[in-house]
Amino acid sequence: MHQNLVIRRIGIVFLSVLFSTLSAFAQKKEAKLLVQPFLQDATPSSIKVVWETSRGEESSVEWGVTPRVRNRTSGKSHSINFTESRIHEVEITGLKRFTAYYYRVRTENVISDVFQFKTPPFADDEKSFNIVAMSDMQYDSQNPDKFSEMVNDGVLQYLQKEFEGTLPNNLAMVMIPGDLVENGAKYPQWKDHFFDPAQKLFSNIPVYPVPGNHERNSRFYFKYFSLPENGTAAFAEHWYYKDYGNTRIIGLDSNEGYRDISAQLEWLKTILKETADESSIDFVFAQLHHPHKSELWIPGEADFAGKVVKLLEDFSTDTGKPSIHFFGHTHGYSRGQSKDHKHLWVNVATAGGAIDNWGEFEGRDYAEFSVTQDEYGFVMVEVDGSRNNPKFTVKRISRGNEKQFRENELRDSITIFRNERKPNAPKALSPDDESTKFTGTVLKASEFESMYKGAFHAASHWQIATSSVFEKPIFDSWKQHENWYYEANRQQGDDLTDELTKRLNPNQQYYWRVRYRDQNLNWSDWSNTATFETTK
């Protein structure tokens, strides 16, 4: 009897230990949420939700128009590393356009918090919307929390202060032209340095990146993101486009190994040709990592970017549809504009990477750029979707630099209208039908005039030629009303109504003319043609 009792007790202890071991093993194997859900590839009727767990195959999104999320959609999962971790992707379809939804994700025991998203409108809905563009948030060991600050104290606080309502009602998308992490081949950086700091933003707003050089063409980049696959089939997700309302977003890959692939530029030509014929599209915003020109860091320039700019310039002039190319790579802000085209050049860095300070690298004062600032910050684009008078406004929101902190300070702004709003043509006043010194003279024109309220004189373009048809001007000067370079406005005090010429040939008859531009990139017609003759 005593022996049986001992055996029974031993058995109970054994079973207890076994159950404890199994329980501990089961707990150890429970899935954990590694990367919070983030949004991809939104359309008026669908959206993709992506997240990462430590293990588990189940990929479910529960969603609805209220926080009770009664609907459920299942998707797929795939491995990302040499571990059990899984990336989950679910596409929710059958949605109503321009409608707010709630959602949460589920993988076995993992259930996320409830987040929101809002589907895009159709172009003919004439809805206005906002875009955030920022880049180069790669980890900087000297400022390890800078990207988190940029998102949470910058973007989110700015939107909360400037607009009423929920985040998805106030922001349509986030554009990122490259350098999301310091080394894209290092798996932990994606969670720790990119997704974690931005989870409150990306869980509610679709994000559309393009690869920078720091991504290193990593498989992790392409495993995490589920971007539109409407680029060249053999190079899926390297280049693509996405429409939101009256605006077409084009993503390009300017990295070595892809910038020289002719298929990319041929694809861009085709998309721009199709866009020209689509009356519903008013604006084109392209993004690529490398600059065509860089005032803070000349070595970062890429010829490929110049080819993209040329295509966008020609598109805007041929169609009348304004365009922008957003870029990064240089760690600072710049805003410029093409001389003959309604096309903006906007460097949206830096959102985390160490600033390229003035004088630190080889730079150059380019005629295209009106403003360059060696500061942290992001860019807001406010798009007006109305049919009668569509326009967009680009705003630089700064968080300063090591010398001066700025609390989401508006540091630059420009508004571009889809419709033409020409200023009045100026009058060429002097010299006219008179003699001047060949060593140089001052061209003088009339004051700026425009029928549009609020328009002001923002640029002048002067030409001198030996023929009245101006086929080959021997003097061509283009000046902006501001030129912020190396923390100083080099155009301060210039009212743009006169221009000093260079040395000319003696005993020669010359023809000259001028045109004016307003702050919205609208050129006037050329002035009357005036003449003068140089003496010895």
C-alpha cells in the first residue's frame, strides 16, 4: 500500500513537470508582433496591410466602418530571414472610395491594436488631400532618435496642430525617396530603425518608398514592401506609379545597376505619354533618390536624374500639367524650378541622416535653386483637387539643425496652379534705339503687373542677340527674387527690373528683350524688342 502511494506521487510529480515543460515550450513558441501593421498600395476600392510576426502562418485582417471590425479577410505570409519570422500580407477589396475604415491584424495568438485607414477618391470626386514627403532617415549614431522625433514630434504634431479630425482624414500618403535604413542588408535595422519609430504614422497612412543607395538593393526591402507592380515586369517594384485623385505619383530607381537600364526611361516615357492623354490627371509627382544637381553636395549628383528631369520638363510644357521631382541623397532641403517649364525640384531630406552642413562638402550655387537649407525637416504637399482651379502648395517644415532648433517651422512655400495665369508682358524701356558703351550697359524694363491678386515679381529672364529672332542669344540671364545659398540671400535688393550686361563687341547692333515670372511659375510673354548699338 505504501509502495503504491509512493509510485502514485512520483507519477503526479512527473506529470506536473511534463505539463510545466510543455506549457513553457508552448509559451516560448507563441507568436509575437515584430513589425506593427503598415499600409500599402491603396486604391479607391482596396488596400494592402502588411505586418511581421516571430512565427505563425495565419494572416487575417479584421475590418469595418466602426471599431467593432466585424469583417475578416485572409491573405498570405512568407519568410523573411533564416528564422521562423513571417511577413504577412492581406489585400482587402470591395471597399468604398474615400471612406474611413478601422482594422486590426491577427496571427494566431497575436492581435494588434485597432488602427484606421481611408481609401483614395476618384479624380472626378474633386477632393483635396495632403502628402508628406521625406527621405534619408537612415540611422545616425550621433542622433539615434532623430527619425522618431521627425515622425512623432514633427509630422504627427504638425498635422494635429494644423488640421482637425483623424490622421487618415488629414494625410493621404507618405512618399520616401530613398535611404530608409543605414544598411538594408542588415535585417534588424528595418524593425529597429525604420518601422518602430514610424509605427504610429505607417499604421494609418499608406507609405510609398523608392530604394536609395543605403538599401543596397536588399531582399528585405522587396520582402517588406508590396508596391504597385505596374512597372516593367522584369523589374517589379523598382519603378511604378500610383494615382491619388488628380495626381499621379511615379517612383523610380536611380541606383547603380538600374539607372543605366534603358527599360526604365522607356517605361517613364510611355507613362508620361499616357498621362498626357488622361484628362483626370492634373499633376505628376515623381520621386527618385539621387539629385540631378545638388548645392550642398556635388559628388551626389547623377546623370540619370537629369534625364528624368528633362522628360518631366518636356511633359509639363507639352501638356500644361505641372510636375515635381522629389529627391534626397543630399542631407538638406533645396527647392528649385526649371527655367522654361512649370516643374519643381525639391530635396525632401533629411529625416534622420546626418546633415550635410554648409562648407562640409563641395557645393555650387545653381541658378535653378531659390532655397537651400542645411536642416532636418519634411515636406508637406497640399493638393487642391477642384476641377475649376486645381493647384498644389509645397511647404518645407523644418526642425532646425545643431546650431538652431526649429519646432516645425514653415521655412519655405510655393503654390503652383494647373491653369495658366500669365503676368502682363513687361516693356523694354532702355536702351532703345541708342548708342551704349561696349564694355557693358544696364537693361531697364517696366514694373511687374498681373491681373491676378497676390501675384508678385519672382523672376526675370533677359536676352541679347545679334538677330531679332533670338535664335542664338549672346547674353542670357535668369534671376530669381531670392537665392538663399550658404545662409545668405544673394538676390537681396534686386527688384528684377534692370540687368547689367557683360562686355559686348564694339560697333555692333544688338536686340534685347525680357520676360517676367510670378511666384507661381507663370511666365509672361516676351516684351517688345528694343535695340541699341555699341560704340568703341
